[in-house]
Amino acid sequence: MAGTNRVYAAQLAGLPVFGPDGESIGKVRDVVAGLRLDQQPPRILGMVVELATRRRVFVPMLRVTSIEPNAVTLATGSVNMRHFHQRPNEVLVCGQLLDAHATLTGAETRVTVVDAAMEPTRTRDWVLAKLAVRERSTRLALGRRRAAMQVLPWNEVAGLGLTDLAGQPQGAGQLLMLFDTMRAVDVAATLRDLPIKRRHEVADAMDDERLADVIEELPEDDQKELLAYLAEERAADILEAMNPDDAADLLAELAPAEQSRLLELMEPEESAPVKRLLAYSSDTAGGLMTPEPVVLTPDATIAEALAHIRNAELPAALASMVFVCRPPTETPTGRFVGVVHFQRLLREPPAELVASAVDTDLTALRPEATLSEVTRYFAAYNLACGPVVDAEDHLLGAVTVDDVLDHLLPDDWRETGLHDVTDGADGADLEEAERA
């Protein structure tokens, strides 16, 4: 196998994976090792690779022809395309070993695993040969320097068996550093692959804003499980940080008593839009909408409108349209005037008023419109976003195409990915041989 002779797991995570002809396959998300009963280094069984469809599959190390600093290349052949599931004797190197607490063999020195290095053997196997560790100190003496990192052979570090990892509390600093470069949807997929204990440790270490973004991307059952794990006060804080429509969807799945309790713990200004959304059925325009679109008054300028939709935190679908209303501009607004499409904003002089560019002919949705009616509306007008108004022409919110697709897809689409494909017997047989 070409490439380097020592690869650190934290550097491997996120690398692009290419096929033998240079075609893009996906990205490395983790390394799978088989733990042993003796002190010998664990054998690297393969990698967890995330395909473009978000599906995570197991790729045996025998299929890896090279590992370079900027990419991993696979050999020609079949790979089992079933979704990756961790087996009892396996450990996820990034997901479970990083931040694990251990001791040095034959000593009382306590250390934390910072990284893990895999190296090839003469038999073409790869093993988890080295561990980068840092001494843990219970003292915070003034002027004390952070302990230096050591790279030690696997057999010089104790306390990393499966039972050890399952029982001990574990930090999440190194794992969160890996997550910093990943989208929330990719972090959510990684969390789903982790054992429950590790998932909870990561959730405890995340800040509220980041955890809220990740929970929005989890399947419904995982959302409820994680919310139930959190203390009520923090669960309410997470709901406040979520988009109101996503928070309403999650609360709608909870028991009435639990729903009421969490709404009471939320700040009134944060719970008010969520309560309004809960009044609508989830498969109507009112249940699908977000109450926080970009709303401006007619006397706002084109430059102001462009500044609003340039906001990096604004979802692309919401940035496609500015809603023009009479004051107040908080939903439900004053009288709805019309919309300005972002392409029109790009064509107008910055000093012009948005009133001069308003599209008053676009039909608005009513909050009671059914999912099928909303779907036909988006198809007919070729929109990414559409207004929802009440009988008195007050803007209540906006429906975005991604929320429509979310409700059109099967309930388990986040778990199975976009395709449920299983490769031929060769891929399955190879996986069984590698992971035996």
C-alpha cells in the first residue's frame, strides 16, 4: 500500500475518498478497530466512509490502496453498501478512543488519549500501534504548565478495553475539535453511530447553539431520546436555540404534560411563536412554516434588503425572498404587501425602495393549506420559499421547500439515507472476512 507508514486517526477523519479511476466516493468519518483480550495492538478492520447520499458504509482495509495526507484511494472491487453498524468487539477510534481516560502500564499515572496512530505490518494488516496521550492532573497549581503529550506504544497504556470504555466517564474535547469542521447534518450522523453513553457525553460538552443545530438534523426518535436525557432547564434552552418550526415539531411528539412543562421553562418571547405553530397540524402550511422570515417595510432600501439576505446564518431558502409588510414586522405582521425575489434585488439600484420591486401578484398560502396543496404551489410557481397569510392579510410566516421535502420523504429518511442499496455478495463476504 502506497502512502505514509503512520496515520493519526484525527488527521484521517474528513479526508476525501476516491475510487481507482479518481471518482469521488465520499469522506472518511471514522476508523474501526477490533479490540483484543491480550495487550497486542488492535487490528484496524476498516473505515467508516460517508457517501454523497449521507449513507455510512464500512470499507475493509483490504480495499484501501493508499492513504495520503490529502486523500484515501480505494482499489477496484465490491464494497457492502449496507449502513454501517458497530459490532460488540469493535471500537470507533475517533468516536470512542479519543478523550478516553487510561493509565500507564505498571504505573499510577493517569492519562487522556489525545490521538491514535495506525501503522501497517508486513502482512499488509494495519494495527493501532501508538497512542498520543497527555497526563491528567488533579492539581491546578498557579503557573503549572499543561502536561506534555507523549506518543507511546499501545501496550504501555492500560484501561482501554471495551468494558473500560463502556464504564468510565469520558471527555469530548478532541471529538468536538473534529466536529468543528463538519456540518450539523454530518455531526448528527456521527452521533447516531456512537453508543448511547458516548452520545450523551458529547451532548453534555456541546454548547447549546451547536447542539440545537445537530438535534434538528436527527431522526425523530433520536431527538426525543436526547431531549429526555437532558436536564429540563437545558432542554428548554436547546428548544429556544432551535428554529421555532423544528422546536414545534419536536414538542408535538412529546406527552402533553412534558410539552407544557418545557414550554413553561422557555422564555416567553421564545415560546410564543412555538405555541402558535403548535396550534396547526404538522401537515399544513401553518405547521410547516417558520415564523422568522426576512420582513421589511415598504420604505426599506434595496441595500437594506440585500444586507439581510447576506446573513450567513440565514438558510438559503429563506434568503431567496424578502417579505414586504406594513408595521409591525414581527409575525403576525401588519398588512402583507408582497414579496421581492432576491434576483430582482440584484438588478435594482441599492438606493431604491423595496416598494418599487415588490411582486404583488404571487398568491399566498393559507395556514390551513394541506401538504399536497403546498407541494403543488411550490411546483407551480418554481419557488424555494412562499408566504403564509391569514384571512386579514397578516403574514404569519414562510414555508421553505426543504421543510416540504422533509414531510414528503419517508419518516426514516434520515436513518436510511437517500438510497437503500445493498451491493452484491462479494462486498458482503469481504466485509465478513475483514470483521471476523
